[in-house]
Amino acid sequence: MKIITTHQKLEKEFLRLLDKYSNYYWSTAWASSKSKPFLKLVENKDKIKRIVVGIHFYQTHPDFIETFLNVENVKFIKQPQGTFHPKLFLFYNNSTDWEIVLGSANFTNAAFTVNTEVSTIISQKDLNATGFLEKTMIFIEKLWEKGKYFDQTELDNYRIIWKNLKPKRDSLSGNYGANKTKRKNKPFHLASIANMKWETFIENVNNEQYHSLNSRISVLEISRKLFQKSKSFSELNENERKFIAGIPNKLEVEEGVDWGYFGSMKGAGIFKNRIKENDIGISKALDEIPHSGQITKAHYNRFLKHYTKVFSGNYLVTASRLLAMKRPDVFVCLSSKNKSALCKNFGIIQLGLDYERYWPDIILRIYDAEWWLNPHPKNEIERKVSDGRAAFLDALYYEE
């Protein structure tokens, strides 16, 4: 009997067993592709006798399903009662020559590379080995009877749902996506912003010492009306565009309403020129963001497709200003005045924060935050704050 406690050793043992034995009887909750054991399994498809794989929570990779789509000795448990969760791997030559891997590890790339797993290898040499073998064979045969095959149409549909649910799986695992640094972000439940209740959020907004709450609300209301009065950003006049963009303008507004609230862009020279020139690419980008309804990564990606054609390099600050004015309930402008404190309180690495990281590191965390999910405005002012609650993060983290 062996105990395996490292993913390196687990990978090594699987590769050994895949070569040594001529019959595979497996049951695993999830499976994925690209690992070395996966590639070895593909080489030895003819050795598969019974493999039963679960797909619960859409954890099994569609590439694994596609690889074995037409292999009659591979089935899938599609809709179990409860969670299909076994991790049992029998490698078999005959009744006196076999080994079983039993433990926490699924047949996934993560199990062989980064996960913390523990598994036991049992062989015919161990005490009560005959009973182990018999019970294993019976168990796998029962699962085999419940298993189903995929066809191409079902696989295509599964792949769509698997892709769409990936952000949810990532957030539940604490991995929001595009962290390209070697340093780890803080678990989100430990970030101060994550569990902040609405009452605390609105109290912090009210206690901001640098800006007027009513004036902040006016900036968002003016921007919303400007967007709603025209079909496209390009149809607005120069001063209207400048107001939304957060650059100096001559738009007639009430006294005390400062266009620079939520991120002043007066120092962004190239950006100011493109706004003044009414670059159509900026308008096309903003047109991809709907006035209401859910905002998805697809909307954001389409925005970036146009915006990055106008500005080469990392213009996240200016992009986030425009996004925050179009949809302040979802986006926050990341400026030099708030970025440091915001990143600290979100528990994320500030270095290298760019277009790619903005969505998973900022927006997806906003979507999971208590104050964002469960606002409870008690009056008209709080309702207006709620309508722009993501943008109001600037009020919490603004540093003069």
C-alpha cells in the first residue's frame, strides 16, 4: 500500500500504471484534457474496459468528452441524484496482478499539476486484497449501467454551457481569472469590500470628505440623460462628450457639479484630442454597452475591440471612466486617486492591472460583493446611489 501526497508523485504513478496494465476500470467525478496521463490514456484507448465520468457542475472539460465521443467503453453520468463524486481507478492484468488508486484526485489536469490531493494505491499484495478487487469491480459495473453516451449535438450544447459557466466556476474556486503576476490575490472573502453590507456602504459614501454626494449624483444623472437622448455617443456635441469623458468643458450645469467627479481625465492628452475630434471608434465602443440589463464579458470584449483600435497601449483609466458614466451600476473608473486603495481593499495586485484583468479582478468581484448583490435603499438619495453603486466605489477609495 502506498500513500501519495504530491501531484508530482500522482502523475508519475498514473503514467507507470497506464503503461504496466492492459485493462482500465475507472470511475471519476470529473476529467479534463492536456495532462500527461490524459495523453497517455489517449494512446492506450484500446485498454479501456470501463470508464465512467461525471459532469456535475460542468467541471468535466468538453475536450475530454470529444476525445472519447465514439469510444464505446467510456460513459458519462449526466444528471445524478446528489453529486457524482467517486475517484476510483483500477488498473488490471489479471486477478493476481492489479492496482487500485483511491483518494481525492479526479482525472484532471489540476490534480496532476497544482491541486493538493491525497491518494492510496492498493494492490493484490495488501490485506483483504481479493475483497477490495471484487467490491471495486461490482461498484464500477453498477455505475456503468447508469452511464450514458454523448452525441455530437449534445456535446456542442454542453460546450456552450461549459464555456458560459467558466467565470462562475472560477469565482467559486477563488480564481477570478487573469492574474498574470506571480503573487497571489487575497481570497475574496477576506477582502474588506466583499462582505460590506449596504448600510455600511452607504454610510461610507455619505462620509466621503472630498466631494459632495448630491453633486456626484448629479454627474451620473447628467451623463445618463446625455446617453439616453442620443442614439450614439458621436451624436452628442463637443461639450457633452467632454463632460462624460471627464475633461474640461463648457456644459451648463448647476453650480457645484464637477465633471471631474468619478475620475478627472484632464491630464490625458491623447484621450482629450480623440474626444474633441469625435473619433467614431470611441462611439462604436460605447454603443456596445447597453443602457440597461445585464452586462456580460461579451459586452466588455466588444467594447474593447473598438476602443483598442483608437488607443494603443493600456488606456484602462480612460476606458473605465467612459464605462462608469454609461453604466455606473457595473463599472468603476480606476484613476490615480483611487486605484491604490481600491486594489488593497479588493485584495488584488495593483501591478499590471490592465484591460484583461479589469473584468475578472474588478467587475466579477463587484458582482459577488454583498453591497452590490443586496442593496437596500431607504430613501430617494440611497436609491440614486444604488443605481450607480459600482461607480461610487470612487467615493470610498478616493485619496487626495
